[in-house]
Amino acid sequence: MQLTQSEKIKLVIGAIIGAVLGAGTVWTLMQSPTETDADGEIEPISAKEILTLTGTAAALIRGLADFRRKL
């Protein structure tokens, strides 16, 4: 598969964006919360929070794809 120079640049930019999003997601999930609830226990990350984060990342990627089409 032969890629043109502009296609190679787009692939590199996409890879960088994906790496940054992945690293940011991992960093966010690895942070321990500093706030505790009334009984002093820290609640674990819920599935709803992970789905919300994934949905937000998908919306960002969709926005970037729309922006790319406008270029």
C-alpha cells in the first residue's frame, strides 16, 4: 500500500492524538480520589464513569474527524 505524503502526515497526527488520549485516560483512571464520602471510604470508579469518559473521547474524535473534512 503506497501512501502519499499528506496521508502519512494524517496517519502520524492521528497516532499522536490517539496516544495522547490514551495516556490521558490512563492517567485519569490511575489517580486516586482525594475526596471521601461520609463514612470515610473512597468509592471505586463505576462503569457509568468509564462509559461517560469513553463517550467524551468518542465525541472528541468525531469532532476532530469533522474538522479534518473541513480542511
